[in-house]
Amino acid sequence: MDYLLSEEEQMIRDLVRKVALEKVLPKRAEWDETGEFPWEALTAFAAADLCGLYIPEELGGMGQKVFNFCLATEEISRICGGVGVTFAASALGSTPILLFGTDEQKKKYMPEIAAGKKLAAFGLTEANAGSDAAGLETTAKKDGDYYIINGTKQWITNGGEADVYSVIAITDKSKGPRGASAFILEKGMPGFTFGKKENKMGIRCSATRELVFQDCKVHKSQILGREGMGFIVAMKTLDLTRPGIGAQAVGIAQGALDEAIKYAKERVQFGKPIIALQAIQHMLADMSTQVEAARALVYACARMIDGGAKDYTLPASQAKLFASDTAMKVTIDAIQILGGYGYMKEYPVEKMARDAKITQIYEGTNQIQRNQIGLGLIKESVKK
């Protein structure tokens, strides 16, 4: 479909695609096998001035547009979902600063993130607080002008590699969700260390580690918003970044569709390419329609946010839900079209299926997205 991209949007899409093909494609199998963090790719994106797509120009970025960020994430993920989420997770980590940071905090951190000199990460999930974000156990105890943070965050994307961390901790347990606060932490602070790099099923080049806090001393100037706003910071951040995960899923699905079409045109059975067989045509027809529908939903949500919508929880959840379910289905169908070859590591579709699975889990499982959508529908019906 023609989405009538502006000249700037076309330029961004084409530039990201060029860098991804040149710097990511040749290394994706190796990075997937070894789990090596893709600094080479991130350096190339930084050199192309692509790390600040979602950051305002006055802070060194290209303008605060969710749509442009989604375009870039989709194109990277079309080649490698692991590199795609590494790119996207830095936006997740810095979005709390953009939304709730003071001018001083923004000026301190955002220009270097926009320039690709520093990566960011978001610390919310814990062993007992995943879907139930209100069940946090990491604490931040007030001590004069400082907070003393203790606890552990789990499965943090870019953990250990990022320099800047937006972390949610409990400052007043008696207030429940209203007792959480958000802080900006930096790699290297005393009392702030990392667990081992997790050995994952997919997105293997992406770094996933625990964040460990043992009497980590943070000055009150590092709080985001004010004390007690942590839960709001987390939810507003996730609403804004979920279309990015939708874009990642669309990219993975499109990459798998590309491979399936290419293979179907080359593979000869019964005396003709299998793409001439109606059974294969019908599979490809469904796959392409599902990918296009997911892309349309993600793009529409991103445009809505950029257009100034005040409440976008419902469409953000719908975009993430539908796109990630689509990615899982399309990648599995791509494996089926490639047959035995699809199951082999020599072909990229098995990797794409492994990468696709996580999009149904992180930044809110798809079951949580359905909860959010249901609540959104109730709210809308009350308004009417």
C-alpha cells in the first residue's frame, strides 16, 4: 500500500534500509549465534544521525515524531529483530526523561542519546512484577537529599550496555501504586551492578540483564516528575512506546514474507515454481494481507499520537497486540513454505520466528493488551 510518505519520511526509511542492509544483514546470523552485542550496527546508525528520530530538535534530535521512529524500527527489524529492539529500547529508556524530566535533566542526557554516544534502558520488570507492575519490590528510601535504592530489576533490554537508566522503585509502600517513583540512574554509580547476560531463545544479540541495586545512593535531583509519580511515568511511557514494538513486529513479519516469496519463486516442485501452486499463493496472500493490516494499524496509531491525541492507550495496545500476533503467525507460515529448509539455521526464517515470539511478551503481554483494550472500550462506551 502507498502510505503517502512525505519526502522526509521516505528519506528516513530509505536511509535506515540502506544502513541495515550494509551493516546488519552480513552479521545477523553471526550475532544471533554468538549473542554479540551489535555495537557495530549502532555506531552506523549514529553516524547516519538516526538515533534521535524521536527527540526534539532543541535537544539534538530530528523532531519528536513517533511515526519516524516506527519507520526506522520496522526497517531495522525487517533485517534483524534483535538489532531492532536494541535500537528501540534506547527510546524506551529515554522516553520517561522526555515526558517527565526537567529542562536540566533533558539537557544533561538527551543530546548524547540523540547523537548515539549513549544508550538508554528502562527498569520496570522484576521477578514478581511483570504484568502486575504494581507489585514492585525494589525500594528507594529517602535519606536527606538522597534516596537509597535496593532491589533487582529483571530482563532489562540493553541492561549492562546502556549508560542511562530510567528506573521505577517504591518510595512509600503504604500507598500502593501511588507509592512508586521514577529515577534516572547512570552506569557506574556505586551500588549499581548487573547480572549475567541472559541466554535467550530469540533477539539474541540484544543484551538482557538484571539490574542489581545494593544501597545505591541517588540524589533527589535525579527523580522524574515528583515522588509518587512512578506508576504514571511507567504507564505513559509504555503507551507511547508500544507502537514501536508493533513496528518491530511488522518488520519481522515483512522480513519473513520477503524470504517466503523469494523461496517460493525459486523452489521447483511438480515441474514449476511452488509460487504457481494455489495452496502456496493462498498462504502468501493471507500473510501479505495480515502484514499490511498490521502496518496500517501501527502507522495510524503513530500518526494519531503525532497529531496531538491526548489518550492513545487503546490504539497503542491494539497496534502492539495485532502486529505481534501477526508476526508470530507469518513467521511460522514462512517456515512452512520453506519446508525443511525453513527449519534450518542456514535460512533466516527460523530466527525470525524466534525473534517474533518476544513481541507478544515484552512491553506488556498480549493478554495484558487485551485487558487494556477491554478497559478502553468500557471507557468509550461510558462517554457515549
